[in-house]
Amino acid sequence: MTPARDWQAQAEEWATRVRDNRWYRDDALTLRRLASLLATNETYVSRALNEGLGVGFSDFVNGLRCEDVAAALAANDSRPVLAIALDAGFASKASFNRAFQRRYGRSPSAYRASHKP
């Protein structure tokens, strides 16, 4: 009998690879493309994210993008917030603002203001 797969460990391993390689910065990243980059299939990636991390693909990717933007804002990156968001992989201002608000509970500009020296 094959042992049950540890989806949380698998998801954490894959999340580390996605972060390290910064694949989330590709604004056209799809579940299919990510599965290919991870040398697995879409079903496994989806299951690992859902069962292992408790998030869907879009929330996972947008979460990493938000972390990227938040780190830049906290480091006092002087570029406009939208430029930072686009560099992080967001395709639109609206999707970025929604994801950032959901993740951090405040707007990107309020987040930036709270990290001013």
C-alpha cells in the first residue's frame, strides 16, 4: 500500500521553489505553466495548494506578488506603487489593490506610509 502523500510538505516545497525562482512575477502564469515549471501535473499542484496550504492557485500567486510589493514598500522603494505591482506580476491596478487589501487589511499607500522612516 502506498503511503498517503503529505500535501502540506509538497506545497511548502513547491512554494519555496516558486519564491526562489520568482515565477510568480510572470503576469501570464497559469496553473498549467506552473505545473510544467515544477515538472508535475496541474492536478497535483492544485491539490497541494488547496489541501496543503488552504488556498487556490490565484490566491497563492497573488499572495506572493503582494509579499513582493510589501517588501519593496517596506524597503522604501521610491517607484510608484503601480510600477512595483506590475513588476511583481500583477496585470492590473484593480486586481492588485483588491489582493493587497485582502492580504494586508489596508491600501498599498497606507502600507507604504506606515513604513516611512
